[in-house]
Amino acid sequence: MKTKLIAACAAALALSACKPNVSSEVYLADIEDVIQKGAPVEYTGTISSTVMLTVDDCNKKLTDMVKAIASMEPGVKSRGCAKNGTDTVVTMEVPVTLRKAGDNAGAARLVALEVAKEAEGTVVNLRAISDLDLLRKEIASKTFFSINLDEMTIASRLVNDGRDPVTVKVRGVLANGEAILPKGKDFSVQRRQPLELRLSNIHTAAFVKGEPVEILTIGNRATN
């Protein structure tokens, strides 16, 4: 239940380009629950952005930003703007749904984590379930912020909240900073030692198009 989707972008002034950086924490116990029970699990995601505006001006922009996102994600909530050192940080929350692949259930309307049981193990996909380019245009029309989806980066942290290590196969992404070939590489995820994953540019482009992007495959539990 501690999964968070954190989208952070560095925005300058109005009409400047915003480059979103999206990350999420994924807990193995939640994935197993969805596979076994079938019911989706709801999370709260966070969207934050550092902007070169005063807190007052940021809050004015935030109202328009929330309205733009709410056109596709009615569950978006404003957390306001605040000072963080010399920066002004804007924060919002959105629902994120972990669900079985092919299941349209859940509260989220922007992003979903989808799982499927395959012969090799449990496949975990990340998918944009709304038209992100349309959302980009909606935000630009209401706030004058230009979001650069081509330079968006997407990362995920797989957290093992069980007692035993779990073997996962990673393909075509960066794992703990290492570029993994499409044929894949196995990693043993230890308790409280998250595996850091980041999508490649090719995967990010597929995500923006709404295609399911494989993050990893969870195999059998490793033995000592």
C-alpha cells in the first residue's frame, strides 16, 4: 500500500519546457495479492514540480494545472505550493491502480500497473491509460506550460517486503544503473534492498503511446 507514483519536472517560467521524471515504488506483496485475489489495489501517486515562481504565483498556476489534469483524471488533488530551500515546489496527488492485465477496474485514469501470470512468471507492465499527448495540450492551453514528453524519464523501485529473496528478470531497461540487453538478466531482490529500474527512451516512447511496457518478470523465489 506504500506504492507511490512520483512525477517530478523542472519547469522554468511560463512557456518553458517541462521534462517530467516519473518514478514509482512497487511492493511484491501487492503484486501477489492482485494475482491471487484478482481485485485491484489502489495507491496514491504524487506529482511534484520545481518552478521558478513565487509561492503565490505557483498556487495560481496550480489551480489551472489541476483543472487541466482533472479533465482526464478526476481524482487529482492539489497539495499546494511550498518553499523548499530557494525553490518553489508544486505538488499534486493522483490515484494509481495495480490490476490484472485486461482488467479495466480501478480508480486511476492516467497510469496503471498491470500484472499477468505467464509460464515464465508474473509479468509487470506499466501503461498510460489516457492520451498523454492530449493531456499535454490541455495543460498548455490552461497554464502555458510546455511539457516535453519526448524527454520524460520513467523509473521504478521494486521493494521486497517479504522475508525471502525474490528472483526477477529485467529486459531492455536500466537496473541499478546497468543497461540490460533485451535477452534479459536475473536479479535477486533482497528484503529492504529495492531494485532500481529506469525505462529506456524506446520504452518511454511506447509508454507515451499508451502501449504496455514491461518493467520486469517475477520468477520463482530464490533459495539460499
